[in-house]
Amino acid sequence: MSTISTGLAKTGIWLLAVGVLVLAATACSGGGGSKVSAPAERHLVYVAGPPEASESATAAKASVWIADPNGAHPRRLTKGFVGLLSPDGRTVAVERQGQGIYVVSTDGKQTRRLTASADLRPQVWAGDGSTLYVTKSSSQAVTELDAMDAESGKVQTVARGSLYGVDASPDGKQIVYSKAPVATDQGICGDQFDLYVANLDGSDPKRITEDGLSAFPVWGTGGIAFTHFPVDEQGVPECGASGIATVQPDGSKGKIVVDRAPESITLLGFYGFQPLGWLGTDKLLVGLRGESGTEGAVLDLATHKVRQLHEFADEASSDGRFSLGNSGDENSISIVRVADGQRVFKRKGACCPDWNR
């Protein structure tokens, strides 16, 4: 699943009301790498407030909903303002305001508290479902990435600093994350961050980029794609026109695919590109980062051509045929067919979707 931010993500009225910091720049949950094996169950989960008062609902009133992967047959699963679906589709990691993190079976019959800590946020599952990655945040940055055992709730610190994204490997054996040693007052425009690959528990970390300009990694069949921040003629990073690069997990074959977002994109109010998911080995689902969410587009790695979908997107389906997105302005989620950009599902009054389609 499915993506770290130094500010507030505009992902729903009830989340904004309580000042929620999330890992991805425009989504509530991370992800993007393919899974270890076929899921036992496939679902879509998302967060919604009370239907009669969705625009004024707070995190305390929000609920996690579950549906078929195409959005059909929705039902309220449990209370909570973050819902993250396990790779096998049988469990949802749920955060409840002031109560910590729970794991809830997708049939709603079993609920178990993993931790009572209210300062930990679930972000992404390991591919085998054994580990849940969670973060701690300050008022300005995501400052710690931890690995939480999905059975015992035991927490192991993976990294500290200023963090900008995490994803699990397709084989479920490793993770990749972006980290700056310290958080600066300028946030993403001042921090110097690189990619690290580590074991599931965070051990044996290896830095695989060394430019201080690499963030928001997505691990898929073609390697690791990430946001690359260009520099101007004076060598100063341009945080408002990010491009896309790729690298292999061992740090080899690093390649800048798009050095900087073209003016045709930035003049529309977007801040550049962010990878969201691999569409096979030769294409990426990328996001055009904006104030109200991330607009989806398809990037051809061979031709470097970009095809906009004109719909919000946060992650791709495992077969690369569909994208799932969240609009902060419209307070809605949608599923879009990647081939032609056609929206095939929309749910108003909802945010923060995740799936294992």
C-alpha cells in the first residue's frame, strides 16, 4: 500500500480538524510495492465521518469502512481515523484518537489492541504481514520510524531524523525509507535526505543514494522509484519542481528519469512529481503534488512521456490497471482506470483509502 510529510495532509475535514501528520504527502497510508503472495481476501478500506455531519466530523467521530476492492458493498467496520489493510486482506490496522492502534479482523468479529500509545501512527505493512511500520511526529516533521510486531506490539526503532517515506520490498524481506539526519526549519526545502534499505526490523541499513535530494520511495518490480529534487545553477535545491529517479536496491543503476517537473506542470500550481506505484517494469503511476491532493499521471520510463489522468491518485492496484485516490477539496475518494483515465467509482464524504486490489 500502498507512501512522510512535514505538514498537514489535506485528506479530509475530520483529519484537518485535529492536525493529523501523516507519512505520505497526500495520503493517509503508505504502500506501493507488490505483495509476497496472492491475498486471501481483497478489500478497499477508507475513513468516513457520520453521513449527517461529515464536514464537521472530527477524528473522534470518524469510522473505518470496508468494501469490495471495486467499492461495492460498503459497510462500517469500526471506529477510527486511520485504516491500513494488511497484505493478506484479513486484518486492518486502525488508529483511534487518544486510544492507540488496534488490529481488527475484516469481518469485524475480532479486535485486539497493539499499543495504547497515542503518538504512533500506522503507515505500511511488511509484505508478509508480520510487521507494521509506525511513525512518531513532532509539530513540524515525522521524526521516528518504528517496526511494530503485529502479534506482540513490541516496537523496534528503525530510524530517527526527519523522514520522507517508507515502502516494503516485493518479496517482503526488506524496507526502503528516506531520512534526513536532522529536521531543519525549512522542512522539505531545507532537509537533506537519502534512501536507505534495511531488514524488516531496521537492522543492517545501507544508504543507496548520496545526494541529499531523494525522498518518497516506492519499491516495485522495476526497482525503487523515488522523488528527485533538482538544483538550480547555484546548487540550491528546488523543492517546488521535483522530478523522478530510479535505483536498484543495492544502489546500482541510479537514473534520473525526469530531472524537474516542466513549467507546464508547475504553472498549474503543482509542486512536482512523486512516484505512487509501479505499473509493470516500464511505467510508473506518479502524482502531481498539489494543495488539495495528488493528481495521477502515467510516466513511461523509456520515453519519459507523462500522461495525466486528471483524477486524484495515491496508489496503484497490484495489476497496474487501476489507481486509488483521495481529494481533499472534494472530500472524496475515487478509483480510476489507468488505461483511459475513466473514473469507475467515487465515494463522497470519505478520505484516506487503502486496498490490496
